Amino acid sequence: MNVCFIMYPWDKIDPENDTSLALIKECVKRGHGVAMCTPANLTIRDSVTSAFCSIIEKMDKVPSGLKAFYNKAKLRIEMLPLAGFDAIFFRANPPLDPLMLNFLDSVKDDVFIINSLQGMREANNKLYTAAFGDAHSNIIPNTHVSKNKKYLIEQIKESKADKMILKPLNGFGGSGVILIEKSAMSSINSLLDFYITNSDGTSNYVILQDYIEGADQGDVRILMLNGEPIGAMRRVPGNDDHRSNISAGGRAEKHTLTKAEKALCKQIGPKLVNDGLHFTGIDVIGGKLVEVNVMSPGGITDLNKIHKFKVRLEEKVIDFLESKVLDKLQAFDRLTRLRKTVDEA
């Protein structure tokens, strides 16, 4: 199997904690061919969608440690056609570049892509969680999305809670997430100006969300594979930050899914699968779905460490990837045999 990871640059990887690196290492360990490229490396040559790829050269022995693997890996650059890969694993950081997806549209029927292009188009920002809320469901917190400052201020004033969460629509890794309080209304006007208005006169959407009691104690990150939870951890904020994201200074602790969290996963799992969102990270606070991460969900290395490497979640993910590629190859072989039968009739 040959896999292309579309992701952030190799030199931006944290060699001790990077989920993408863990997935890459598992592929190399199994003898699969691995290449990497950034969205900026995509190109078209003679009407063929290709990419300037960094190819990991074969290793006689793959180091057991993640950092040792990173340091030993040797890369060579070559332009390769994307349709020649068996799978494309999308791991680029938000925000999603729509033009990049247009490049990949030409190969989506030839290569298994995780996550699907249409799924990422629908779910790449924080609006996607609204799809799980309806009159009969209470699994998401009360949420407002707007770039109308007057409307947002009205919602803050009308809220029964003293605190709310404000965040940019396209943020990731906890960037831009702030806690606002009614007692500081004099500052909220300028905060909204900062978040909504750009220097060039354009404007941004922001999310205003009810504060969930207990959020100061952290959230739960659940990794979902093909609609099923494969691991969960509690992320606890650092001493000087309300955000629980590991990248923002939070720490990871063991967590066993509650009955409510299991029910939540069961409720949203089928939609994730139906949308082609096979590997995702969902964030839950107080039993409510706060966010669905579909582009480069992290947490594998943290979960492995928490469980003293008795679990290695990258193995489950690559098992799944291999099974999907095998299904695709078998379907193609069957179609080829049937067409041959008709041709020879």
C-alpha cells in the first residue's frame, strides 16, 4: 500500500507528540510506501493532478521510539501523480483551503481519501456541530454564529448565564477561544470589533456559546474511528489558561467514557460515517458536543502515553485504512473480471 499524507511541513512536526508522525511511522513499520506533501505542493502536469512529495526511504529497521524514527527518517523529493497512491490521508491544519480540495476532486474516485472531500467541505469549521442539534436533542450547547455585533451583544445581555464562550469560526487548537463575563460588558464591544473586523474592511464570523458548568475543569477528547470511539482522555487546563487543549498548555488524564458520552457517540457516529468522516476527534464538556475536529485531530500520542503504551491507537487507524484500500481493490478486481466476461462473450 502506498499512502500520501497531505499535511503540515515535516520540519514543523513535534517529534515526541505528533499524531501524524505516529500514523506515518506505523505505515512505514508495516512496509507501506509513505510520501508527504503540503497543500502548497499540489500541482497539475499534463492534466494529471500531482504533488511534489517528500518520500520516506525504506528502513532496514524502524526505531521503536517516535523521536528516534523522526531523526532517522531520510526524505527525497519527487513529483508523483496522486491517482497512483492507494490512499490519501489528510492531516493539514485548519483553515481548510477550498482550492486544494478542487485539486483533489480529480482523484477522489481513484484513491481512498480519509477524510472524504465532501465531508471536510461540510465539517471543516465549527458550524458542523449544529447539524447534531434539533428540537428533540440536547447534545450541543446553545450556540450563536454571526458577524453582527449588535445581535451578539443582545444575546450576551439576554443570556441567563454570567459567562459565555467566544471563539473564531475557523480557529483550531484552542486559538482565539476566550471566556467573557457580563460583569465586563464594557470590554466586550471592543473584543467583538477585534474578532469580527479585519484591517482590510472584511469581516469574520464568530461563535458565541453558552458556558457549560464544569468547563473550567477541562473537556473530554474522544477519538472516533468509523463512527466508533477508540479512545478518550480528559484534557485539564493549565494554571494560567482556561483552555484545555494540549497545544495551549493543558494536560491529558485518563478517562473512561460515561453512559451519556457513549450515548452521544452512538448518536453522532452514523452521520460521521455517512459524511465520510472516518477519523475525527470530538470535544465534549458536561455531556455536550462542543466541537468536531475533522482535518488533523490529535490525541493518539497522548492516549498512548496515558495507557503506558498498552494501547497504540495508530495501529487501529492503519488497520482500518488497510481494510478500506483492500475493499476498493477487490471491488476493482471484481469489476475487471465481469467486464472481461462480457468482452469475451
